[in-house]
Amino acid sequence: MPAHLVDGKRVAKQVEEEVAAAIIRLGFQPVLVVVRVGNDPASEIYVRNKARKAEELGLRGDERIFPETLSEPDLLAEIDRLNRDQTVDGILVQLPLPKHIDPHRVIDAIDPAKDVDGFHPQNVGRLHLGRPALTPCTPAGVIRLLDACDLQIEGKHAVVIGRSDIVGKPVAALLLQRNATVTICHSRTRDLAAVARKADIVVAAIGKPFFVTAEMVKGGAAVIDVGINRIDASQASLVAHDEIKSALLAKNGHALVGDVDFVRVREVAAWITPVPGGVGPMTIAMLMSNTVKAAEWRRR
Ligand code: NAD
């Protein structure tokens, strides 16, 4: 029997409903400020979507847009202003930043209590210590999706493929917090396929199309695909067995695929997330949830 599809849009909607209800309970409108430097087209879309979703759920979403030439001291000064502004609950600086700005210095400057991306070292430390923290949005979304599967995380063997600071490492920390036995695999892991095959839960966050094949997945596993890869006609052979992606590729000249060979892994796994429509929709929903959490914690 093919795996159950874990519907990220449906679970994200549930999170959004919880956020809207929490805002009514709070009795004030939490404020999220999204800072963008430069004109990266993808960042423009992300920032607009974040601000729009905030407004839709009853938060106030403000955009601060600066030219590519903004200096690092000027950006740090803006963050300092936002930190001190008592009406601001959440601050998110859209990455990547222009090359002349050190992202670490910028992240470190954000008040940890307003760090809704959960990237500040203080929040990262608190997450690893198992203390209350603002946790990174995509990893928090991964856990929500696993909770939507009919499976207990506790005691399961989870294999996280990818060790980035924004996805792999925090996913692993959150799974550990939920009492899974966690293995992190990365580009230097030996015989990754054999390690992955032992997993009850596989989280793929690599950034390589169809990296996870059916041979790497144990029967009955839950597979969460974080990867978002845009492929073009030159990679058509990769998706030749996938009718839907092949048709999209033929029609548009490009297609979005995950890190997991969805069609084949679906025959082996018990749960699987699609791309798009899996982890993607969760990220913004968890950002809204973090903003409400930050507002509640700070103003209480
Ligand atoms: P990254 O490039 O920072 O990290 C990739 C990780 O994969 C690294 O830790 C590396 O060790 C590992 N890796 C690379 N090649 C490997 C190999 N051959 N074998 C084993 N491991 C290997 O990427 P990231 O920022 O963590 O993002 C990963 C993917 O998730 C990307 O496709 C990205 O677009 C996607 N992503 C999606 C969302 C979302 O909202 N759905 C959010 C963030 C990232």
C-alpha cells in the first residue's frame, strides 16, 4: 500500500487557526517586522508572503526594505531601534544578506526575545539545553508534520540527513527533545544508505534532487522531505519515472522537486510529505506561531 500523504497545507492551516485564536486571547495585535536588504527576487516574494500572512491572521506585519548598498553599521543601528521599540514583538532579517554584511553579526544583534527565526545563539543554546526557546520555523514545522502522522516520536530511530544550522541541526535537537534516538548524516557520512535504512523517521534536508531513493528507506518509515530543488530540462532523466514531474518539466521547462524520490519512496514508506505542499507551507505558519509566542512571553 502506498504511504499516507502528509498534507502540509492542511497542517499549516491548523497552526494558523491556533495562531488566530491565540491573538484573540492575547487581546492585542502582535507586531512582526521583516527586514529585507537588496532586491533578491526570491527574498522579495518571501518577505511579502510573510507580511501578508501576518495580516491575514490578525498580526501586524511590517516590511522594512533597504537598498543593497546599506552598510552593516546602518543595519545594526536599525536592529537596535527595533530591539528598543516596545511595540515590536518579532524581528526577522531575511537571509541571504549582501556579501558586505556579516550575517552572524546581524543575527547576534537581534534581541533573543524577538528572534522569531530562532537563529540567535541564545535561542540555539536554549533549544539544545531543552529550555523554552524560540525555535527555528522549518524544523518546528517538521515536528508538527510528524505529530500529524499516526506515530509516536518517542523511542523511534530518526535519521536526519543534512547538518545545516537552519534545518538539520535544529531538527535533530527537536527530535532528541522528543526522546527519539537521533543520527545526523552529512556529506562525510560513510554508507549513508545503510544508516538511513535503519530509520523509523527520515528527515531529508540536503538540497539534492531525489537524493533519497527507495533503497535507503525501511518499510513503514515516516519520510519528511525538506528539500526544495528547481530542476530544468537538462535533468529530465532524473524524473523520467515520475509522470507528474515529467509533465511539469515538459510544460514549464522547470519543476520543483524534493530531496526524496517521491514516487518510488512512496511505495516503501508509511508516511511521506510531498514537494511542494509538505514542509514548505509549515515554515510561514510556524513563524506566525513564534511571533505570538514571543509577544506573549515578552509582554507578560
Ligand atoms: P545546506 O546546503 O545549508 O545544507 C545541506 C546539508 O546537506 C549539509 O549539512 C551537507 O552536509 C548535507 N549534504 C550535502 N551533500 C550531501 C551528500 N552527498 N550526502 C549527505 N549529506 C549531504 O542546506 P539547507 O539550508 O539545510 O537546506 C536543505 C534543503 O532544504 C534545500 O533544498 C533548501 O532549499 C530546503 N529548505 C526548505 C525550507 C522549507 O521551508 N521547506 C527551508 C529551508 C531549507
